[in-house]
Amino acid sequence: MEAIIYEKNEEEYKMFCDVLENEAELIDIYRDPMDGFSHYEHEYDLVVVALEGARGMNVVDSISERYPDTQIIWITSDKDFASVAIKNHIHDFIVRPFTKERIIRSVREVLPKCPHRYEWRFTPDKKFIE
């Protein structure tokens, strides 16, 4: 199983990694380089988007359009983006502030929807390797 995290905050990124590694068993986790460019060349089983404002919305829109089977957890402090989340059929929309327990619950709920949950699909040529 593969996941990518879009998150600027180092502490939150580490927390997301911890939750995913503890809950998903076989998982490769990548981090978007956030270099100002949109990187959507690869489909992931799970995407965590923890970006604010239009940037987060654009990532969610792009991923759900390109890869409709990818499961998305979207975290933002703007509850007005809920309609965008519904339109894009994302798995979960979490409004800040949130707790680690809330993230754990969301990950546990989404894992059965990930078709490659028990597959380790690592290849050395993947992009976004930390």
C-alpha cells in the first residue's frame, strides 16, 4: 500500500506517518516536496491533504479527478470547503483543530477501501521518496 502526505508542518507530518505505519501494516509513505509545482504522476492508495485554502482544494480536486479510486483524507481549518469535499467524494473531511484519535479513526475507516492494503508495492524508481 502506498500513501502520500501533503503537509507543511513537520510535527503533524510525523504524527500522520506514525498513525499510518501503526494502522496499515505494509505501507510506503511519501511526502509531497511542496516545491510550488503539482506532482500527480503516480496513483496512491491513500492521500492525506493537510493544506489550507485554495492550495488544499486544488490538490483534492486534481487528485480526485485524475485518480477517482484514490482515498483522500482532507484536513483544513476552513469548514466552508466541505461542499468541495462532498463533490469530490473524498473519504473524510476533518476541520482543524483535530486530535490524533480523530486521525486514527479516519485511517481505520479508510483502510478497508484501499485495494492494495496488504501489498507492498515499493519500487526504487518512485518519486517523492523522503
